[in-house]
Amino acid sequence: MRRLVVGNWKMNGMASDLGALGPVYEAAAPRGAAEVAICPPATLIAALAGAAAGRIWVGGQDCHAAAKGAHTGEISAPMLIDAGARRVILGHSERRRDRAEDDAAIGAKIAAAQAAGLGVILCVGETEAERDAGRTGDVVAAQFRAALAAAGPVDPARLDLAYEPVWAIGTGRVPAMADIAAVHALLAREIAGAFGAAGQGVRILYGGSVTGANAAEIFAVPGVGGALVGGASLKPEEFARIIRAA
Ligand code: PEP
């Protein structure tokens, strides 16, 4: 299965940054290279989709559960498609934290995104307190099950997961490789339980302080189907290094 490397720019990036992505396009170009997506802020989706011209995927960082309506400041899944996005990150821990997004809300967004034709990258992950309490497995399984239950029928052909320990995001801290392997194995069992053989194409990305320096070690962990990359995706040369490692 081809790995998927996704850059999450969060609330960073200006139009003037798009011209520096040459190394990313080059790293994504060779036959057999990993699939690559960048999820810029919504202001840059159309411009990046135009500039990338199919060399990488472009994605959104969130979408609303409704297709349109009186929701000031929100962006719908059909609007992401219209702007050139083909994927969307849902359930990122920063939105769970900052916007109090719960599994029911995330499930509704999964349904809306898939109905519009977007591929979903669903994020799950435990906090440091949950990890210290030995609850990592329970937490990520519960997040996955609850989001799926709230979504209704989910098409596994348009679904990938990202295991992102909250305490590893933007901190420079990374779990032990054995711990990443254990969570990915657990999520693979969850996917098999939910979708059976149809779930075999669902990739499980790792996210949390992935860099050019640690990417190869992380991709060597069994069950790691790619990476969701925050900070390092803002540096084209370093993001390209991660893509090459994948
Ligand atoms: C993220 O926010 O999804 C992320 C993984 O961030 P970082 O790579 O900066 O830890």
C-alpha cells in the first residue's frame, strides 16, 4: 500500500509561501513515491490546488457538517471540493480542544465530507494524562468507534486514520516505537472489526513531532501507513525529506 504523507499547515501560510514548494513536488514525483497532501489554511486551498496542478493532493483542515447555510465563518465540504481540495482532516486534537468538538460532531462531519466526495483523515489520540493512566488503547478505540457510529455508513475507500498522541503534537516528544506499533495494531484491529476486508486499504498515519530526522525510524514501525506532519511541513526541504523517507 502506498504511504500517505499529509502536511497540516494549521493557521500558517501566505500566498507568497506557495512558490517555495518545489522540493515537495520533486519528492512526490518519482513513480512509487508516497502520496502527498498539503492541508493549508482555507484561504490558500484554491491557489495551492492551481499551483500544484495534480502533483500533490490539497486538503482542508476541517469542514462543517452542513452543505450550506447560515453558519458565519464556516466552510462546507462541497466548498472544499469546489476550491480544489480532495481530502479533509477531521477530529484534529486542536479542534477537539479549542472548539470542543466531540465524537458526535466529528461523525457528522465525516458523513458530510464523504457525501461531498472528500477523502477523510480522521485523527484520534490520547492526552498525556490518559497515557499515564494506561488508557491509550481504550481512548483511541472509543474515539474511532464513536465517530464511526455517529457518521452512519462510512466508505472505507475514502478513509484514513491518523494516530496523534496529543502530548506529542508540536512538543518534539515522540512515543517509543513499540508504543506506536501497539496502537497502530490496535487501530488495525478496530478497522478490520468495522469494515472487514473492505478496510484493508485504510491507512493509519502516525502524527506528532515527525521530522526529517526521525521519519525513517517511524516509517519502519509495522503498521505505519504514513504521517500527518505539522511543524515540519512548513519547511519545504524538511517536508521533502519526510516524503522521501516514506
Ligand atoms: C499535527 O498537528 O497534526 C502535528 C502532527 O503537529 P507536529 O508535527 O508539529 O507535531
